[in-house]
Amino acid sequence: MKAFAKYLSLVAASIVVLLPLTVVFFAAFKTRAEYSTSGPLTPPENWFNFDNFVTAWSEGRMLLGFWNTTVILAISLTGTILVGTLAAYAINRFEFPFKRLVLGSFLVAALVPGVTTQVATYQIVKSMGLVNTPGSAIVLFLGTDIISVYIFLQFMQSIPPSLDQAAMMDGASRFTVYRRIVLPLMKPAIATVAIIKGIAIYNEFYIPFLYLRSPELGVISTALFRFKGPYGAQWETIAACTMIVILPTVVIFLLLQRLIYNGITAGATK
């Protein structure tokens, strides 16, 4: 009975996840007339109709969106990893006043709903002159979230402090210990954080839509909005655009899923 319930829950979860993707996949191959007259789960009549994908790629300026997204993603992830690993190294290896207060502040900050700080955040970004520049998204993505900090902290606890002491006895500085010893040993945690936060940044819509209003600064998540107007939407083209956006994340996840699962599991148990 337990095995039946387990497999039943897995089937139900698979249906919940795959059903919306199936609807979008079918819609991407339909013409506008076919989309308006057929049901959401009705397969397209012509599986070789790629007109929607051509329209999405050209009119949605997907190539520019991929480029802008890649630049923002690379800089933001690099900064996140550096800040997060340095913070974890300092918290784990040094004793300083109000250490518990710092960790508690991370947790409190994570519990504050982001929507309540948006007005103040926008005013700060505007005062820095970063609105309508890639720097606005980079600065906002650069912050290391509490999950990343704790993943790095858990891995730091598995690295013996004796390695630091041995290196310092040989004349290495604290920064050299961090760069030559700690950072290479934290590769599983870095890979985990990079994948999880990378996908979150890739899928983010609100920040690019609010701060990157120039058409030349469009990212991949806002490309879909080009086909939504005040008098209607080209849903079949939006579906094709959605499939183009989803494809890279699916491929990356399938290739690196072992790193994701191993990194999260190791970070939770070490």
C-alpha cells in the first residue's frame, strides 16, 4: 500500500509539472486560427510549422536577450560566489563580537517580504544613477541570499581548520589560504549555488522589467512581453518564445542534476 501511494504521488506530481508544459508545447506549433478553435490539449495539425519560432526569435530579439542575460548572469554569479564564500570563511573561521547577531540578521533579512522594500530599493538604485543600465540588475542580483550563505557555511564546516594553520605556518596569508585551499575545496557548493541562483536570475522578470526599460537592454525573460499588447496577445508566438526560453535551463539541469542533488545533500549533512 505504501509503495502504491508513493508511486501515485509521483505520477500526480509529474502530471502537475508536465501538463502546463504540454499545453505550451502544443500551442507553439499551432497557427493563430488553430489556436483559437482547438482545445489546449489538442495536438497541432502540422508539427513542422515553425513560423511561431521564427517570429519569436526575430521580432522578440531573442539573440540580444540571450546576450544581455549572459552578461548580467556571469557578473552577478561571480560576485555572489565571491561575497558568499568570503562571508562563510569569515563567519566560520573567525570569532568576533555579535557573531550570532550577524547570522540572525541574515535570517531576519530573508524573512522580510521583498515587495515591502521595493519603493526604497528603487529610490536607492535611482540615486546611484543605475536605472535603465545593466548595473541596476547586476547590483540587485549581486546580493548573496541566505540559502547560498548557509550552503557555503555547511561546506566550510567540513574543511578542517588544521589546513589553514599548516598553510599559515608556511607563510601563507589569510587571503592566500582562502584562495589556494578553501576555494578549491568548496567547488561542490559553488556549483550548487551557481546552478540554483543562475536559474533564478535567468527566470527573473520583475527586476529587468522595472529597471531595464530600454529595448536595447531587454533580457530573455522580458522578450515574451513584446507579444502582449493592450488589445490582445499572440499566445501561439508567446508559447514558442516560452519554449525557446525554457530549453537552455532544461538542458543545463539535465546535464548538471547530479551536481545539484549532491551539492544540496552534502551541504545539508556535512
